[in-house]
Amino acid sequence: MAKQQSILPAEQWESFDIQTEELLVNMGPQHPSTHGVLRLVLRTRGETVLELTPFIGYLHRCAEKIGENVSAQQWIPYTDRLDYLAAMNMNLGWALTVEKLLGMTVPERGRHLRVALVELDRIASHLVAVGTYALDLGNFTPFMYCFREREKILNLFEQISGARLTFSFIVAGGVRADAPAGWVEACREFLDQLPTTLSQVHHLLSTNAIFVRRTAGIGVLTKELAIGYGCSGPVLRASGVQWDLRRHGEPIYTSLYEDYHFEIAAPNPSGRYPPAEELPLPPPEAVVGDCWHRYFVRMYEIHQAAKLVRQALEKYEDSGGPVGSPIKHTHKLPKGEAYLETECPRGQMGFFVVGRDSPVPWRVRARSSSFCNLSVLPELCRGAFIADVPAILGSLDIVLGEVDR
């Protein structure tokens, strides 16, 4: 954590007898830095946070209980609204869980189309994370650049699914429809111009002296603490843990990425990342597990996701046959249970379903990555400055839709 600079010599400062009282400060649930309806109660002394308590429970959507009153296929639109910034990834997680229970497989062409869609959504989600994080810390220009690129991805999603935010496109059995004519070429055009914007964002943030001072060495999350709190995704990998379910998950999920090549975005103990020519080196002030690394892991994953989309498009074009077809709403789930976790932009999102020889599941549950990542916030903010709280919270990149599900 960066030390507070004093305008007085140390011996003169120590001569003052300044008495300060503890104060409770509310941040949210309507606050520009809370990224949704989240209330943070800070117990402070002066500018120092002594204790922070997050309060959730402002959405009350009961998504899991709704899943126990509709068919498995009818619940797909509700998964869109868990992590609404990565709806394709939510669709995929639930679809794979249902397919695991049913013992289904998706044709090769559908598999590659799924990979292209979820990795495009990973890019779109991380662009929101990076853009809003820059805005939290007072830098407006990267926000505009990131959202401009995200709009291009949403245009691609609109062409293939008819929607721009909640898609319900990846379903149990495959996808809703094949890609329209010209869609693959439009994707490649987007990927060709994306590096230019990313280099601009790196220039404005990754090596920006002000941004580095606001993030480097702030909110350090050790590897042991991250594992102990069940953190996952970029929050875990930024602490140096080489864990990505696309490589280390269950076979039904890792088989999607079979024959795909990508690097896991995690720094080594010295703070260096796997070689990538287009990426700058970490600043010397950065510490593995701090806010800067949590930001940079997402930037690294954008580059890797773009490479995965290119591979998926090539494999999709080379594959023949169907992309699969959705199961019917009346399709019965057999007696039994299935649980599966997938690597979503915010971490490991797990779905659990119990069948009872009926189209309607007996039990539906979701394990939220944002919920676990948010739980470590009090540890990171203890002893920090009040001004560091938005930087630490923003680096976790939570979505309250999956926290308060």
C-alpha cells in the first residue's frame, strides 16, 4: 500500500497531538464507484479504513427458485440476467450442465461457434471492466475507447442472435441458429482493428504514472488469502495462481478448447507474464496481487481471447454439418444431479441441477464467482485509505446480478 505523503518533517508531525474519532461512512447503494446496488459501510479514523462491511440484498430476484418452476430450457433467459455483462458465458455454463445430466454432445461446428461467442463476450466484458475502472480513477478517455469497441461486439451479437445484452442464444443441445452470411468476415474485421485500440488503452493506463500510483501496491491479495476465500478468475490469477478452468476444468468443458492454443493470464513470482509482444512490462512499483495486476490480467486476457476467436472462426469454417439444435421445452431431465463450473470473465461460475424425470428441475443452484470475490473486500480494505476503496472494489469487477441472485 502506498504511503501517505506528508508536507511536514516527521519530527514536527509527531509533535502534534491530533485526536480523531471513529466515523461510520456509507458508500452506496447508489454510489458511482459501487458498480451496482451495493452498500459498503466503512468504519474510519481520519482517512484510514479500520473496517469495511459489504451489504447485499437489494435485487431480490430469486433466480434459482424460478429455475425450479420452469423447464431447463425456459431458464436460459434467467441465466442471461445473472452476469448480464457476460450473458453468452452464463448461457454456456447452464447449457453444459444440462447436457452433462442428459449425456448429450454438441456437433463440432456448434462447438467452435460456441467458443467464438463466449470469447467475444469475454472481450466485451473485460472492456467494460477496464473502461469503468479507468472512470472510477478519474480517466475518462479509456472508458470511451473501451465502450466503442464493445459496441462493435454487440453489433456482431445482434447480427447472430437479434439481441445486444441478454441473448438466450447458447442453449442445451447447441445454439439457436447458425451464423448468418458475412458474420465471420465481420468478426475478422473487428479483430483486425482491435489491437490499435488496445495499444491506446495500454498507453493511457498500463504505463500512466497517475494510474500506476493509484493501483500499484494497493489492495494486495496474497495467493494464500485468495485461495482461502475461494476467489477465482482474474482476481485469483492476478495473485499468481495459474488456474483456468478452460485448461483445468471437467472434460465436458475443456473439450470445447481442445486443440486451441492460449496462455493463462497470471504473473510469475517476479511479476512477469508469458511473453506477448503487444503488451508492456509491469511497472516496478507493481506487486503481484495488487490492483494493477488485477487490471492487467484482464487486458492480457483480451489479447488471448482475440486469438481464441480467430482460431474458433477458422475451425468453424473448416467444420461441416449442423451446429446442433435446442432441446424441446418438454424434454424431461432424468433422475440424478449434475454440477459444472466454467471459466467466465469474473471467475468460476458453477451451476447445479437435480432432475426428477420431469422437464422442470427439482433443484437449481448457482455458485457465483463475484460473490466469493466480493467476500475478500474487507480484508483488502483494512488499513487502506478511503480514496483507495473505489480502486480496490473496481479491481474485483463484480456484477451484482450474480451476487444477489
